[in-house]
Amino acid sequence: MDNCEDLIPEWLTFVKGVVDSEDLPLNISRETLQQNKILKVIKKNIVKKCIELFMEINENADDFKKFYEQFAKNIKLGIHEDSANRAKLAELLRYHSTKSAEEMVSLKDYVARMPESQKEIYYITGESKKAVESSPFIERCKKRNYEVLFMTDPIDEYCVQQLKEYEGKKLISVTKEGLKFDETEEEKKLHEELKAEFAPLCALIKEILGDKIEKACVSERLTEAPCCLVTGEYGWSANMERIMRAQALRDSSMSSYMSSKKSFELNPKHSIMKELKAKAAADKGDKTVKDLVHLLFETSLLTSGFSLEEPGTFANRIHRMIKLGLSIEEDEEGDDALEDLPPLEESGEGAEGSKMEEVD
């Protein structure tokens, strides 16, 4: 019975052992044996014994580190599949975080050092630790001294879909809509004022980008980056979209309704957005504004974990910027490849001097 799912669940397939039972009937067919109720009892006891063994290993940090390096994926698969033991297995999870440096932190330690004002567990999924460390999504959490867990294993996306909470604290993705922080009345009032002030620019961005985004709005999560792209609360994250695209036998019809519409969130306190708002107010049809909105959208795709649909167009925009910085005229190069792009030109005098300021 090497491959008997009735005896041991799939997530424990790395466990080897012998089961000694006096209750199993002898001299019967394998099919009958597999339907035997005693097998269910044996399976339950095997899972129980395994979890007890894992908890014992967990008491020794060095031993558990070696164990987790080898079998972390199995533990996470167990959380995804085994609802009865999900809470126990959650104790074994370890992640890097904004406060853990090179060491991995457990959910128990995370909750123990949460500030009083923090009500939820924040996490970010991504391709690598390096990518998520510099992500714009974690800026506000870091500023508020809230720890953010880094989930960089592809199976983490599946695991966290099932593990909705830990010790009564909800797990919240910082890359999705619905991220809210406790604010004072003064902060709320200021945010409402900024929303009203930037409403015309948000409407213009939506008009320029069209179906590429669902909406444009003022962000509550950004402090340093000018903008980011946020996915819907119940759809795929950017990382999940990347994982699904990499599946060789993926069902392409699923991606049409699971990949959520992106929301363009802008940072109203950033100098780029302030200047863009001023230019848009002066002339809505300014070609420079349109081109910069497209450039901001494409850079946000990259920093938010998405892939570019037209990397060639993005590269051409960057090349145009480089030429502006080097004061190279288009005619000198004889470059016809960029004709389809909106020209980076301003109306009025002294245009070239201010262009590079916008980029900075």
C-alpha cells in the first residue's frame, strides 16, 4: 500500500514508517481493505503522531530550521488541504519580515510584538525577498512600525487563501484593495481634502489609460513612491497572476475572470503628482501629460509585480527620456521607430529645461 491516500494524506508523503495494527482483517482483497473503516482511524492517528513529532522538533530552533528548509512546502500544502489541523500547522510556519533581518519569524512571534494600534497581520507576496523588501506597498506599514511578512514561495499564495486568520487576527495582503489603517479625525479630513483636490487628475488618468485600469484614486498606502497598481480584494494578486501564467497546462478561461482589474493609486504628496496635477489643470490635452501618465503606469506595472504587455513601447519611452537628458534631437538619430509614441513636448518657452525636472 505504497500509494494509499486513505492511509496518509498527500502532504505527509515524505514520512516513512511501519503501522502495527491488530484490527485489520486478513485474507481479503486489497479493494475491500481500502474501504475498511479502521484505515480512517489509522490515518487520523498517523497525522496526529506526525504533528506531535513536528511540534517536538519545533522546540529546538536549530533542528527545526533544518526540518523547515526541507519540508516547508509540505507544511504549507497541509494548511491548504487539511482544514482539521490548519490551526496547529500554522504554528509551524516561518517567514522573513520587515523586522526579522535574516532570521525567519513565526506567526506567534509576529502577534506577540504587534503594536497596540495594529489589529491585523500584514503580508506581501512576491517573486523574491529582494523584490518585496523594496516594494512601494509596504511603505505605510513601515512608517507606522507595522511588521510585514514576506511570502515568496509560490505555494504561499495557495496557503494564505485557506489561512484566513491566526489567533483572531486577520491576514491582510498589502497589495490588494481594502487596506485600511486607523486614522485620527484630522488625518481623515486631510485625506478627503486630497481626494477632492486630485479628483480631476484621477479622472484624466482613467480617461488616458481607459480599459487598462478600473479606476484611479488617491492612495492611503504610499509615502515615497509616486504611484502603484492595486488588485481587487478577491481576485488574483500580481504574484498569483505570474504563477498561473507559468502553468504549462493552465486553463486560459480562468484568467479572464480571476485576474482582477487594476486600480491606479497615486501619492498626492509626491512632487511628480503635484506637478502632473498642475500641468493637467493648465492643459488637459497636453501630450507631455499623456505620455508621462503612460510611463507612470508602465513603471507601476513593474514595481507592483506585473509584467509588461508591450516592453518595446516602454523601452522606447525610456530612450526618449535619455535623449532628452543628453539633448539629442530626434532628427540626428533618424529614428522612425518612435513615430507612434506621443511626442514629449510642452507648449510654451523654456520647455526643455523643465522636462527633466518632471522625470526626477
